Amino acid sequence: DIQLTQSPSFLSASVGDRVTITCRASQAIATYLAWYQQKPEKAPKLLIHGASTLLSGVPSRFSGSGSGTEFSLTITSLQPEDFATYYCQHLHSYPWTFGQGTKVEIK
Amino acid sequence: QVHVVESGGGVVQPGRSLRLSCAVSGLSLTGFAMHWVRQTPGRGLEWIAVIGYDVTRRYYTDSVRGRFTISRDNSQNTVDLEMNNLRPEDTAVYYCVREWSSGYRKGFDYWGQGTLVTVSS
């Protein structure tokens, strides 16, 4: 099975900060990677697919990059509504595992 | 309006069975695979099963293979998860999700609100 390792697990930041979350795959997955945002008591929401393509309606301050085994999610100018937990997920081969999550909290 | 609604969760003793159902409305499932994903505070998000639109494609994660069965009724827009021989480690919120794969595999674009399954004596 392909394992995904996210870092950091926890991130404390201020409104307006630029934050980057990384996701490392245990083997190459091309760009079969998605990013999700989850707020408390809510289901995850798909933000990015194909490692770097934003879903329609996702603010442009979000961006994704990477291919192979190294990926990142960057939020430029963090907004209050961005404080949440973020997960990466690979879609290369079953099982489609998720990273362990990165919780972004207000400093 | 899109509704993905899971039901059937509850408290069940170890070794017993439970059947989860997912009803989808306002959303086309034609051609779309459907999955179940579960979440626990300790293990995070865990993909557990997929069923293709034509039901010939079914895969399970190792920890549930042989105990869980995913099925769907395309005429009713429903997806079920039959869970047998439940274990305490199956305790989780279970989500029904739609796979978005036009062109290539993109991710899970629609999620239900989740249903809580608690396995405890």
C-alpha cells in the first residue's frame, strides 16, 4: 500500500500568513493526488485534484504543486475561514489512502 | 439541491452485523463509482471500499475485506455497506462519497454528512 506522510501535523499561524503543507508518498503516484479541507463536525471538502488543479469556487490563495512523491499545498494570505484540517489523498492504486492530516490553527 | 444521506449507524456489539445505506438525490450517479470512507480521531480518514457504476469493480481495504460488502442499486440511487463480524476498531464515522473521475481520477467531490458506528460491548 502507498503511504502518505503529511507535515507538519499541526500548524499555528496568523491571518495573512503564508503556509505550506507537504505530503510525501511512499512511492511515485504521478499527479494522482487530491487535497481536502475539513472543518469541525463537517465532511471533508475537495479543494484540489491532479495535484495542482483548483476546483471551481476555491479561492486562488490556495495552490497545489508536485508530482511523483513530493507534493505541497500552499495558502497565501491565510484567512479566518481557512483554519481547518487539511488532508492529502492519493488516487494511484487501491487503497486510496489519506495523509494523517494537518491542523491549521490560529496563533 | 444535492443530498447524500447515510443511515443505519448505531451501537452494536462486537461480532454482530450492521448495514449502512446511502441515498443520493439531486445528483447523477450515472457512470460514477461510489466509495465508503471512515474517520476516527485516532486513525484519521480511511478509505474502505469502492463499487463501480456497473458493479463489476469492487475493492476493499485489507482490514475489512471478507467482512464488509459494498453494493448499489442504480435504479434507486442508493449505495449500501453490509458490515459483518464487527470489531471495536470499526468504530468510526462512515461517509458515502462520489468519485469524480472525468478524464482521470480526481477525488471525492460529494460527501454525505456521515453516520456513526460504535462497536462496543
